[in-house]
Amino acid sequence: MLITRGACAAALPPVALTIGNFDGVHKGHQAILDRLCRAAAARSLVACVLTFEPHPREFFAPQSAPTRLTSLREKLELLGAKGIGRAHVQRFASSFAAMTAEAFVEQVLCRVLAARWILIGDDFRFGTRRAGDVALLRTLGERFGFEVETIPTIEHAGSRVSSSSVREALSAGELGRAEALLGRPYSISGRVVHGSKLGRELGYATANIQLQHNRPPLMGIYAVRVHGVHGADGKPCPARDGVASLGVRPTIKSAGQAVLEVYLFDFDGELYHQHLRVDFLHKIRDEEKYPDLESLRAQIARDCDAARNFLKEH
């Protein structure tokens, strides 16, 4: 998948385009992407997604912006896996936020992206103060030479599939519901970096995975499956089971940023600098504070047993 930003120096093929944040790339997004790819193939166009960095709500109200389900890298990987040929990452800054609806269409959709066919939701708004709507986009399409198609809201179990509904499921520890909305287990990926080495001292050497999210959408102790592990010979290993702690480690620190630590069962290799994907399959419990490290060690043993039992049964 080609990833572009800003104005492109070389002329690129015209595109069939959809526009949005695509946080989580859930089933609603996937329906849009599937329709986009079919339309692009039928018209000999490149299937293209226009997305934004940072998320517009992070730009306008960073303190109240929702936690991200996916980092930019994760989102782009998921888009590529769905067959998207090009992703254009638009920097969301003051100058972009101030663009009129007409200027956005002419300068970005037409001049930069050469859009010939555009797929949007029926509640799509664009331009400064969200002044543009579907009717205006269709009018501008007649002027600039692109078609517009809308797609209705996608529902699951009678409710709208949205990034917000996935966040709510994750926050409540309902990983099965989140998986149903996403069409896959919720995951976080990142590079293994050096940590405090406390897990090693306790007898549970963990992989400290660098978080790229503004805030993780879930916290606690989980049974997980980890992809991307390589052995000492550099060859990829099958997915490994384990237990993960995602939180602020209250037994160790009184305050701090969230940390993702993963203990892989029956693994004794070196993981530093590897890029891993952690699938969250079952919540074991919330994070707790323990009076001493021995109590923490005993709880880790119980968590490992709980994770092994769940993964064996499922």
C-alpha cells in the first residue's frame, strides 16, 4: 500500500476514495472498505483512504478526546490488509481546519488525490464549521467530475457499529463483544523496549511493549496471544500464548503512564527490539495494588494459571 502525505511531487493515478478517521477499522469501516475496493476495481481506479493525523477531536479538544483504538501504524496496517492501494494521511492543523468546504474539495480531493468516485456515510460533514454535507459534495462532484455514493450505518445486534461502541466494550472488559464489533480480537502492537527488569527479578521475565496510544482503551490483566515473535535463529515462531498486564503498576509506582507487559508461556528467548502484536482474548481481573513484592509474585502465578486455563479451553 502506498502511503502519501501532503502534496505529491509525482502525478499519481486517479482514485476511488473514502474519507474518515477509521479508528479501530471495525466492521462498519470494513463494509466501507469492501465497497470501495469493488468500486475501484470496476472503474480501474486505485482504492484510496483519506485519513487524518492527529484525530480532529485531539486537535480541537485534546483533554476530552477519546482514547485511540489504533495507533497510526496499526491503522495503516489494517487498511493495507483490506486491500487498500493508497492511504493519504492528512495533517490536521489550523490551516487545514480553516479550509472551506469548497476549498477542501478542490485542493485536496481533486488536486492532490484526483478523486473520481467518493464513498461516504450519509451523515458526512466537511470543511470549516462542518459546513459541507452530502448534497454539497454531490453538487461539487458535478462541477469537478467525480461521483458520490453514500453507505448506510452498519449495525450489529441491533446497534450501530462505531469506534465508541468498541471503546465501551473494551472499557467494560467485554472482549467478546469488542471482537464481534471488530471482526477480530482487539490488539495492540509495538516494539519491545527495555523496562525496569522487575519481572525478571520476580521470576516472570516480561516483554515491555512500547505504547503509541494516547491512552489505552482497556486496563487490567488479560489472557493474550502474541504474534510476531522470532527465535534466536531469526526465524518467525508460531503465535505464543501468555498473560499481559496493561496499567500503571500501582504496586511499583504511585503514579505513572500506562505500561504493557507480556509474559510468554514456555519461552526463553530474547525479545528486545522485536515488533509484536498482542491479541487480548479474556480479561482476568482489574489491576490492584499489593502490600509487597512477594504478594505480587503470588498473584502473578495465579494470573498465569487463570490465563493458561482459559486459553486451553478456548
